[in-house]
Amino acid sequence: MSERLQKVLARTGLGSRRLMEDWIRSGRVEVNGQIAQLGQRVEDRDRIRVDGRPIRILPAAQSRHRVILYNKPEGEVSSRKDERQRPTVFDHLPDPGQGR
């Protein structure tokens, strides 16, 4: 079963789908030795590289989801990055290892 490349890359935790779309447009992504195209569909057997480095892709059915319950204290923001340098909830959450 094929999926859009940007969705597959986002699932690895490299970044958001929108960021992956930007990487694909800029030519940073290859599929089976060819520069990838935005909207391209890939399958489990395809070889994907970002900036020349191979990316290990897990099939969607094998990707694991974790749910974490976190009591956000006052003063923390729920954004990954804050332009005002305030603490974020992500400063205190465990590293997911893979994905976001």
C-alpha cells in the first residue's frame, strides 16, 4: 500500500508534513536514487534518503503511538518553540526516541 512521501517522512519524526514538503521541494529527498517529487507516493520497499542519509521507514501498521498525560504548570506554553524563550511542556517530556 502506498502513502504520500511527506506523510511517511513526518511519521519518522524528522518534522511536520509541511516541513517535509519544503524539503522535498528543495531537492533534499531522494527515493530509489531519484530526486523526489512533492506528492509522490512510496511503498515499504522504496529506499528513501534525506540529505544523502538513508531513512528507516516503518510501515504505518508497525508505528507505535504513545499517549502521555501531563499536568501543565502555569507559565509553560504548549508550543515546541517559543520566540519569547518561555519554558515549554516539551522541555519536561521524555524523549520519544522516534516520531514526535
